[in-house]
Amino acid sequence: MNIFKSKAIYSWKVRSILQGDPQAFATLLSEAGFQAVFLKVADGDDISLAWKGGPENVSVPVVEALRGRGLSVVGWGFVNAEDAVGQGRVAAEQVNRFGLDGYIFDAESAFDAQSSAVAKVDVIFDNYRQRCDKPSGLAWWARWKNPVSGGTWHPRAVGARWMERCDYGLPMCYWEGAYKPEATPAEKAAAYRAILANALRLLEETVRQWRELTDRPIVPTGRAYIGDGGMPTPEAIAAFERRARELGCPGVNWWGLDWAAKDTAWWRALKDLSAFPLVADETVVLGGWGQPEEEEEEGGGVVEVEEMEKPPVEIPYVSQLGEGANLSNKDCGFASSAMLIRGYTDNKDVTPDQLRLVAKIVGDPYIHVKYLKQVLNFYGVGNQWFTYVSLSRLTDALEGGKPAIVLIKYSVLRDARLTQKRDFSGPHFAVAVDRDDANIYIHDPYWDYPGGARVEIPIPTFERAWNEVGSDPAVPNPRRALLLPRLAPGDPLPAGAIYRVATDELNVRSEPDSTRQNIVETLIQDTHVTVVDKRDGWARSTWPVDGWLSLRFLEEQP
């Protein structure tokens, strides 16, 4: 499994949790559904002690117990650049000593303050790589620039250099907001709302800034402790994790176990979070080396997993011009959706006009992505919307056999003479169907049939179009957005009872509770869903969306 693309949590003082009993410690994490745990194993150039003068924090029995319960084990340690050679060496030695799956460099203000911090990143990393080839991550401050005052908090150049060397970024997103124990119910309710809003605002700003810093995968660290002017709530934990998925983050981790395990409400909220999908055929990029990841076999052996690619996606081309697309001039989104529906289902003749009628669009407005999601779900193509993602997110999907609807600035393609029509320059939906080392291949619906199939777009041009679509304040759109099917064509669908949505629109919620702000999706009438569980008037759906729906508005199908 991928150690960073996971549901994970940091642990600081292992021996303070359940008296440090290895089996109890591992069971606690396993039963909460964690896939990986980050253990402190170094502090500067020393091995980590739970407290100065105390016993060593991590032991072989602890690591073995965690592995026995199926968890990946990653080490972490503070680095301050005072002894860059020693800190890189100790990190590698601890990984090798315990057989850890990777290492996280926690570079905070003490590191940032060094006059030669950028240069010392290379010294640390060179000494780590000389002794160890395991994946690495950077735990660093959530923001280097205050979005309110504009003042600089942390040097951007330091983070940029770390992310040239590390495989993953783990920004610390410790949101603000708390209430005092003596607060009234009304004051607590207001604080809860503010905390949730702060959590989402900080996460979104962090991802935006880090996307300017790096294209490496971003795996944010959420707050699961009280301190530094903030506190978690179950609602904020759930909303933070859900928004991270929507932003394209491949995993989420939490600081930290030492606090969260002692609070029933926080622990329940963390336990309820879903695991991240494990992809056995992906590779981990080790500082640009591209070595294959290792995966454990049953019985304790290790087998090397080779990089695998599925064949190019066979997605039929649909034009937004001419027959079947006469109801609107703004049909690129529905034409792109029709391509996926034809490729994924038996509906081989569906047209943009038909999808417009299914979505009940009145007039000729620009089409919001929610309508594309609704018609795809209606036809049984489960999907997810991601924004501010890296190019590797798209190429990983294409290599795994998944096409993706992308939102691009059409003038970039037009100016590069990669279009047929020259009269349009705005935001445009197309379907990415394949890639190679130099190009992304798209089905561009704004061509007379069938000329727009597999248009070859050089990667720098594609990235510019993918970014610049979000640069026009008059037409607000997200940068680097993907509407990605949840499965590849031909993959088996989840099993379960089939129900039909029997109302105009039905909200899908992250939990069976309509009193909370937990809506994750809205389905339209006659959409069919796969139900795997029922509880107190609610149904748990796994396809085409994952969530809870009111049974009152569902009709079981024979």
C-alpha cells in the first residue's frame, strides 16, 4: 500500500498510549481504521526519547505489532539544520534499523531561521539518500503568507527546495477557534460554526499556496488536539477530511494520537472516516527516481510490484456541434459527459441534448459542474470532482484506465493552433483520454465530428490551459480541476440492493443526520443507487455515490 496516500495519524509519545503495550497500541489504531501511523523516531541528530532521560520512544515489538495489524509504519523527526549531515544520517539509520516504510522531515521555525536553510535541505537529503531509499515527506507550516495581512510567515524558498527533494508534502493545517468550558450553549454553537469554517478556509488556502509551490502530492495534517488557539470538533474533522478529498488530496493525516485517543468524540469522528483506496499497481516517485513500491505478502514476505498500465481508454467521441447538440451553444460539458456515458454504459447513443433535458436546464446558461455530476450519476457513472490537483493525479488516472473531464482555458489551445474553431476563448470542458511522456490527448467536443478525437496537446500547453482557466475573476473557475470516474470502464460495480430516487432531488449526506451541514451530493429523480445498509430510516449507498439517503424518498427496484 502507499504509505502517504492513506488515513494516517501522528504519534509523539508512544509509551504514553495504553502504557506503550505494543499489541494494545496496534489494536487501537487498527480498529479505528487507520492505514498508517507516523512514529517519532528522531529529534535533530539524536534518536527520539519520549521525554529527555526517559526510555526510547519506539521499539521493534511496537513496529512488529503495527505491521501485524496491517498498518504501514513511518518515522518522523524534527530537523533544525544545526547538524544537517547528522540529521540526514540519523533519519536513514532509524528507517533501516526498524524497517520503516518511509520518513517525514518535520522542518519548523527553528529550521526556517537558519541563514543557509535552503542549502542545508540538500545536505540533509543527500545524507538520507546515501543510506536509505524509502519515500519521504515534508511536514511544514500550512502557510508561508498570511492571506489576510499579506505578511510572510515562513520562507517560501525553503519549502520549495524541500519539495524538490521530498516525494510528498504534509502541510500542517491547524485551524483556529475554540470556546471556554464556561461558555453558554449559544456561544458553543457559534464557536462550532466558526471552527468548521476556519478548518475549511485554512485547508483551501493551504492547498492553493502549496499548489504554487509544488506538483507533488499534498497530504494535509488536520487538527486533533487542543492548543495554539484552536480545537477540533467532530464536525470540523469530518468536513476537513471530506474537503481534502474534493481538493484532490490523496490522503489525510492527523496530529495527534496522544490527544485524540483520550477524547471520545474526537476519536469517534476519526474512526468514522473512510480509508483511502489502495492502488497496488502504482509506483512511488523517490526524489525523481521512480522506483517500484514494495507491498507485503501474507506470511511476511515482500514482493516487488511492477509498474502496470492499462490500455488507452476507449471512449467514443461526441461533438457539441450538429445533430444531437442543437439545444444550446454551451454544450461542451454535456458532450464530455456523453462521451463517458457511452464509454461506460450500454447507452451508446446518448446525446448532449438528451442530457440537457435530463438535467432540466432552462434557458442557455453556462453549465455548472453539478449538472455534469448529476447526469453521470443518473446513467450510473460514479464520479468525483477534484480541484487544484497535480498533473500526476491526472496521469495516474489515465495510466489506470480512467478518462477524466478537464476544465481548460480554450484561448491557450486556440493560440497554439490546436483547435478547429477560432471564435471562442473561454472556459471549456473536454475529456482527457490518454497521455505519453510529451502530450495529453483529449477528446475536444468543439470540433465538427469526428475531428476532435484524440487531439494531441503538449503537456506544457495543457498545463497552461488547465491553470489559466482559473485566472479570470469575471468568470470564476477552479484551476487544475478534474471530474474523475470512480472506476475504470469494465471494472465491477459494488453489489447491493437497487433503489430509485423517487423525488425531484435527493441529498446525499456523509452521515445519517439531516440536522447537520453534511450534504456531499444531490441526486436527481430516477437515479438508481446501490444500497448496502439501512439504519433508522436511512439507506447507505455505495454507488454511484457513497453516502446516506433518506429511505422515504427511495423506491426499491425488483
